[in-house]
Amino acid sequence: MVVLEVRNLGKRFGDLEVLKDINFSLEKGESLAIIGSSGSGKTTLLRCLNFLEIPNAGQILVNGEAVFDAADPAARKDSEIRRKRLHFGLVFQSFNLFPQHSALRNVTLASELLARERPDYKKNRKEILAQIQERGAFLLGQVGLSDKMGYYPHQLSGGQQQRVAIARALALEPDILCFDEPTSALDPELTGEVLKVIRGLADQNTTMVIVTHEMQFAREVADNVLFMDKGFVVEYGPAEEVFGNPKEERTQQFLERYANG
């Protein structure tokens, strides 16, 4: 089943065209790694998927429904964007945790705010909040932080903060979980614990889009790989084919540089 389909997506900032005719799809339970040099458009693509940037062209379909169509003026309404953003969970490079809240509160806050919009919220408030707390605790346990639920971000290592951020992204049960260079802000010795969590999610068939500079990790975890350069998709296919036998010369140059680095 195709969960995500991107058709002819384009994004520009003024005269600068950052994304050019991007096309790819993602099956349920698959992991897609997006690789490429700095400035190739990887993060902008991820931000467009999460509607932190609004594309200028193309379509985004989730489970067969067009959640964004640049030709439709209604697609740019704030209320529509807020609703459609719930299809995606995003883990940022720099954690973006709320410093005034505990790990558990960081995970549950968005769910609590959304729950207030439920018609039965006033009547069943205690039960609803208890369920949210229970799920938050479960997710922190899933990322190995059951003993850190009451800790605040400043009491956690960078790797632990990123794992809280992963649990937070999972809390709203998104169709697609997105990672933007999830280990780039971490010391090398902390990188492994975050990659271990992402590997675990892949083993559980979590549908993921991962922007990463960790080539070996991408090769191990991703089902498919999309290589970008200067806003274009240069190569897209199964991970073993792209890494083991890249067809495009630009892909070969990029991977050789990493292998020799």
C-alpha cells in the first residue's frame, strides 16, 4: 500500500529554485533515506512534507488522498495546513524540546492540546488525560527512557533529548515519521543510541523518511534511497542498488567522497 506519493513538487525562495520536479513514493512500513551534499534541498523537501514550508508546485498524497495540491488555493489555508500536518511526525536536528517541561510532558503536550478539541473532552477529561499519560510513558519506555520521565531537558544528554524528541513525534501516531539529520547535533559516542532507536522503529515497520549523512546507517536501515543534488532527484531506488551499484556519475562521485572521507 502506498502511504506517501510526491508528484512534481517544486519550491522556490524568490528567484532561487530549491526543489525542482521532485517525484517519489513510499510504501507502508518502508524507510526512505534522503542523501546529498549540503544545499542539495534535502531539508527543504522534508520541511515541505511537514508544511513548515509551502511548496510552489506539485502534489503530496497520503494514503491516496491529495493533502496538498499547489493548484488548489484552499491548500494554503492555515486551518488546512494544521490538519494535514498531523499525517507527519518530524524529529529535528536540534531536539527542540520545551525546557520548562519534563520529558513526559514534552511527549504528551501536543496530544493534550488536541484532546481539548474532542466533543467528549469535558465529560471524559480524566480518562482521556490518563490514556495520554499512559501512552507517553509507553513511548518513553520504547526509546529506553522509562527512568527519565520526570527529568527536564537540561538534565538529559543530547542523545537522551533526541530520543525524547522521537517519542514526541510518535505520540500523535503519524502516518509517516520524518527525521532531519537526527544525529548531526550529537557527539559521536551519543550517535549510536539514537541510531539504535531508529533501527528498532524500522524493524517494527514504521514508515519513515530519513535525511541523513550517515551513509552506512542509511544502507543498513533504508529500503530505498533518494540522492539529491542542486534541487533535483539524481538517483532513486533500492538502497543496495544505489549504494552498491549507482547508475549516475554524480551519485558515484558523492558516495566515493564519503567512502574516502
